[in-house]
Amino acid sequence: MPLVLGRTSEGKAFAMRDSCPHRGMPLSYGHFDGQTVECGYHGWRFDACTARCVEVPSLSSQDKLKVDRIFAGHYPCEERDGYVWVYMASRDRRAVDNSPDTRVPETGPDAPELPVFSKKYKITHLACELPSHVDQGIIGLMDPAHGPFVHQSWFWRSKHSIHEKQKQFEPIPYGFRMSPHSPSSNSAPYQLLKRITGEGVTTTIDFVLPNMRLEEIHSGKMWFSSRATVTPVRRDLCRIDFVAAWNLPFLPVFLFRMFGKTFLRQDQETMIKQAEGLKHDPKLMLIDDADRPAKWYFALKANLLESRRTGAKMEHPMTGPVTLRWRS
Ligand code: FES
Ligand SMILES: [Fe+2]
């Protein structure tokens, strides 16, 4: 569904279907004056926030058409952490037929918000496309075993630092959590942080349906918080959007972006190569314990779809805390 997004002169984000209700011209080819979107074909104008038509220039004094009964398709949306979240519930699909009584509700669920832990902080965004199905992108996010092979860098870790790990996981609504723990001793940045604050470092990582990985790192008053989402673009293409915020004085934005881009590029290059293999539709396997998070993801997704289908309560694939062991 193509959308046209914008911000009014008061700074409020809006999202409309990118199609004029008159004759289907994409509204994004039109003009926006900060309040109303004007179609480039016959000049119909729509209020950006309500999508209500405010003018049909061709009408003469004889015409009886009630302009304010015409709506362009529009969706509730909110801006958070530099992203515009558009609520497009599938049951509201009929909303796009533009008639006033089938418009989308004004409110949706709260838009996700990156947790931050102090007034002042730095924030930055990164994005990259992966040539794979969204499921592959998501399990890539939660995959602990590729680190030593894909993310070798002088500043992060070497292949030889691989060692056995044991992490506790617990169920959370619509997802699972790697319980707060001290991050692996083989990563240099954590050691630096520990040395600076003189306090222990704890990390918590959550995965939440449909597509979100959240990570929080705390050490004394210092914190780092990030969120990665994987959005399907096509069957064979998805996009990772990554946002991170922190109050670590020694980490300037440019430096973090340099590291972040390196990481994402490493994942991207790996998935480009993997896509070559997946073209031939090979049989795949998920092994314990390293691929257990991937198994939980598939089970969570299946259970959610099933509960939507039947209306029954969603079953969680985990019954309680679990300890997983792997080497990475
Ligand atoms: S198509 Fe938009 S005004 Fe006619
Ligand atoms: Fe990775």
C-alpha cells in the first residue's frame, strides 16, 4: 500500500493513502502547503490530518456535491524517536474505500518508543536492506552463533575468542527475554565501560513480535539502548531499521555510526551470499541450543496467527525460564 507521509507546519506527522479519491493520482505528486495536500491533477485539496476534502476547484455555484463528505484514505500515525509509525490494521483494509463511515479509527495501539534513561543523550539511526524473507532477517537478529564468523573486527572480537556461554531466557508477552546478565567478556567495548564506571555491566535483550529486538545496557549511571526492527518490503526483501541512544560520554555519534555500519554491512553481505543459496529452496535445520531463539520466533508467530484465526488466547511456546548453552 503506497503511502504519502508528511508533517504539518505544526510538526504533526500524517499518513495518507498515496492515491487521490477522485481519479487515483498519487497525492505525492501534488503540493503540500503545511496544512492541506493538493492533488496535482484537478487540484482537489485535503486536510492533511483528517484527509477530509476541503476544496474541489471545478465546482460551480450550481453544483450540490458535498465536498466535506469526501475523504482520501488515511491512517492514524505517530512520530517517535525519528520514525513515523503508521497503524494499518488488516481489519481496517476496507477503510481505504474512502467513504466517510468506513474510515480508519482515529487511534491505534501506542507506537513503540525507544526506552531512554536520562534527560540528555545522543541518538542515531541506521538502516539497511537485506535480500531475504523477513523471517530470515529476524532470526538473523536473534542468532548468537554467527558472531565469531561474521562480526570479526579488531574493535569487537576475533574468531579465537569463541567460548562456551550460558544464558537465561524467559517468556515475556509476545516474545522472550535474555534475562539481565553481564555481557560476554570477549568484547572490548564492555570492558572499557566497566573500567570507566567501575561498576558491573548488565545487558537485557528482548525479542517482541512482530519484528523487534530491543537491547539495554546499564553500568552505573551510564546506559545504552537500541532497537532493531525488520520490516518486510517484498517476499525476497526486508529492511533493518536500527535506532540507538546512549549517554556514554566517550562515544561520539560518528564513531558509533562507523561501528554500527560495519556491523550491519557484515550482516548484509552475509545475507546476500545466503540468498544465493536460498534461491534453490534447500532444506534447512535449526539446532539446539543456538537456534532455539529462532524456533521460539517461528512458534510465537504461528501461535499468534492461530489465536487471531480462532479468537482463542495466544499460547506462549515457553512455559517458564530456560537456560541455553552455546559457544560463540
Ligand atoms: S485525480 Fe486528484 S483531483 Fe482529480
Ligand atoms: Fe549479526
